[in-house]
Amino acid sequence: MGNCCSCVNDKNSKEIRHHRAPAEEFDAEFEKSAIKIQAHVRGHQTRKKYNASGESEIVNTNEIRGTGDAIDTMAVVTKKSLKQEDSARFSKPEISLRSNFKFIDEIPTVKNAAIQNALIKLGPLNSSAHKKLTEEFLEYPIYNPVQLENGCIYVGQWKLTHERQSQPPSPLRTSSAFIHAVRHGRGKQFWPDGAIYEGFWRDDKADGYGRLIHTDGDYYEGEWRNDKAHGKGVYFHPNGTFYDGDWEYDLQEGSGTEKYADGSVYTGEFKGGVKNGQGRFKWTDGSSYFGNFKDNKLEGKGRYEWADGRTYDGEWADGKMNGYGAFVWKDGRRYEGYYKDDKKHGFGVYDLGDGRKYEGEWKYGLQDGRGRFTNQTGKTRSGIWNLGKRVQWEGSTESGTTERNNAQSS
């Protein structure tokens, strides 16, 4: 596909974390169990590129996992732009004449086990489902297999641009007829490393509808434009990870669904190859998030529901609770106020659900500054707190440096 037929080649990926820790302040250990997501969708394994001489060169597309900080929301991916030299499956030398080719008797035998498994799973490409494309190319002839300049082997329809197409098709055309020939119509191409594309071509580029199977068993099947995934399509990895949705020039763009090997699912909007807009993420433990995303991170307003009944409904930034929101526990406790980096920060009201309540200032998850505390009898007193401890009641000389306020508990 265009620059890299891994659909979109992501070199940097961060991670989604499966569930939140039992307390409100989240445990970073969950980062270790993160799922790789679009790295698979972008063909994260080694790809090959072919130069004009037909020699192959290994290109490594490394995945760099991010460390993250606290929240176990989901593995995020930092997209980097595709580089022109990255694994160009469909690229070919800029030549005006197809001078370095030869006719061969047979198409290659598929020996790669991963590709064999994909072919068994997928079955034959159903051209009858694409009647318009088939009819468009009816007049173009089919020839014996041809080995191209870059070592690939193609069998299918051709357009002989310097020859009248009305001539009757024959597999015995002379070599001179191919000097200006382009792949045009339905055809199948085999790369030297075993990868296969089957589908429609237009003016020497994959265009219309087709299927590309990589050497590791990854495959994309769907719509194409100018050698790139464009329109509706599915990218599938053998471990069960897949993306099904809209594409625009090799990038996820529009609406789609990503499903991961552990069964977690994201359904929502994409822009520029990453999650952007509104979406829903569901984890296999029952946790879920519905709200806004920006560059694969929770951003804007959204609601997170834990499997144990806790909920947070409010503002997010950079994948964390940032801004105003309400956190509710299953046992009746409730905090409503401001957060910073997943911790209570600023003014907030913490209701313990048994009559006790703290209203006041917080700093990085602890009461800090002026506040009011209401006890179970309904009596309210104002005071000053420092790092979660009451320092003094206002209007009193009573010290509270050794007393820890019960309202601090999360």
C-alpha cells in the first residue's frame, strides 16, 4: 500500500492499560499488561522493500512502548509520518519503458505457512461482488505470467498503451508489446519474499478492490486508490487483532472498529490514523469508557465505568482526569470537583456517604489549604489542612497536627 503495505507504518506506540487499580489513585503496574493496538494494524513486523535492481533490503519498523503515568485506560499510539523509503510494496522505478521483464511459464508456488493459512481462511477473492469493476476492464487482455523489473511476478490483465486494445487477446504476444504495458484490470502479483496482492489495478497501481497478504499472515482486504488503502477495508493480524472501517490514503480516517487479541474493542472515530473524536472502548473485565479522544488519548469530556461499579464523569486531558468531574464509589462515596493528573487538585467536595463531608482545597490528592468538615451529627467546622492533615480549626488554638482527617481517605 503506497509507501508501506502495512497500511500505515507506526513506529512509536504507547499502551492502553486494562483496568483501574482498586483505589481512586491509579496503579502504574497495569501499564505492564497493555495491549498493542495499531502497531498490528500498521504491520508492525519486518517489511521488505525492493529497489530497481530487484535486490531486497530488510527494513525494521521498531515499536517503542511508552511508559505512561497512572491511568489504566488504553494503549495509545503516537503516529509518525510515513517515510518515502519505508517498505514500498508497490513502488517501482520511475521508468518510461518496461524494458527489464520476461515471460515465465508458471506462477510461484505458495510455500509460506502464514500466507497459506491466510489463503485457506479467506478463500478465493470474490470478483462477482464487484461487478462494476469487472465490467469496466472486460476489454483488457490477460497474458501469461510476467516477471517484472523488481523481481515481482504478475499475472492478469494489461493495458498496452501504445497498441490498440481492440486486438484479440493472446498469451503469445511479443515482448515488444509490453514496452509500454501497464497492469490494468484484475490481476495477481507475487513479491520475491512471498507476499501476494490479488485484486484490481488501474494504470499500474492497485486501485478499486483487492487483498494484500503479508509474509507474516497479516492481510488487508478492501478498497484501494493509487496503491493505498482508501475507502472501506479490514486489516487483520493472525493473533486476532483487526481494524474494520474507513481508510484514507493508508490511514484510518472516519469511523471504524478495532478489536484486540484479548477481546477488548474500540468503536468510534479516527483521524489521521489515530483515535480522534467520539468513541467507546470496552475492556474484557467489564470496564468501559465513552467520550472524546484526541491523538489516541482520552481528551475532553467522557465517562469511565469500572467493573466494580465506580464511575468518573468529567473532563480529561492527555489520557488522565484533568479538569472538573465527579467520581462516585459503589459504597456511596462521592467526590465532585477539580482534578489534575488523576488526582484531586483545586476545590472539591468529598462526601463520605455517612454524613461526613469535606469541602475545600486539595493538592495532588490530599486536603491542603482551607476547608470545612461536617461530622456525622451535622456539625460543621472550618479549618486549615496541610498534606492531608488538619493543622488547626479556625477560631481555635487547638492543634490537629497529629490527627488525620477521615475525609482524606479515597
